[in-house]
Amino acid sequence: MNTATNPAPMAYDSPRGFFARAEAWLDERGKGAWIAAMVLGFIFVWPIGLAILAYMIWSKRMFSNSCKSMTRYRPRHMSKSSGNSAFDAYKAETLRRLEEEQDKFEDFLKRLREAKDKAEFDQFMNERAAAANTTDSTPDEPTGQA
């Protein structure tokens, strides 16, 4: 048996209808297929395009990665065992090390953003204090003397 074969499709208690099959077909092809169906619906019969748009918004297909095709491109072999325990241990250690490096890098970026924010805030406060000092230190001009 080949380890790359897909598992059997899910069994359904009842046969799926036309709309369920169409939805599954569009999901397999991704968000672009949904958008193309919507545009074609608007071109040929505008209420169909409007209905597809409403369904995409209602089901959150338009604004999220809910299409099943988005998961198609994820590496499926990451969690599978290769059958070689030495390689699996090496892979697990490498993935752990990479995750640790990613966490350290994200912490570094967080500290960098905080330092930048603090520097900008300090600059703002210094400019504000300097502006307050210049308005307080300017002498009042005499009025009405000729």
C-alpha cells in the first residue's frame, strides 16, 4: 500500500443533492472558483450572482480560508511517520529547534517594536517639553510704547 494515497472519501448517510455537490466541487477548486461562479452568475442571471455573493458572505468563504482547497497545499507529511525511527527523531528535533528559533525571533521583533515605540514616545515628550520651554522663556513684548 502506498502511504501517499488519500483515505476513502467520507460516507454520507443520504445521497448529496445538486447544491451540496456543487459546493464541494467549488470548495475543491478554491476561492477563485467561487468568485468566478459569482461573476458568471452576475453576467448571465444577476439574481444568481447576488445569491452566490450572499452565500459566500454568510458562510464566511469570502473573508476567510474556509475553502477546503486551502488545506490541500499544506504539507501532509509533517505529522506522518516515515517508518525510520532515526529519521523521525531527527525530523522531530529539527522541527522543535525551528519552532524554538521562530519563538526567539518573534520575541526579538516584539522587543524591537517596543524599543521603537519607546524611542518615538521619548522623542515626542522631548519635543513637547522643548516647545513648552520656548513659549515660557520668550519675553512678553511691550504693548503701546512708541
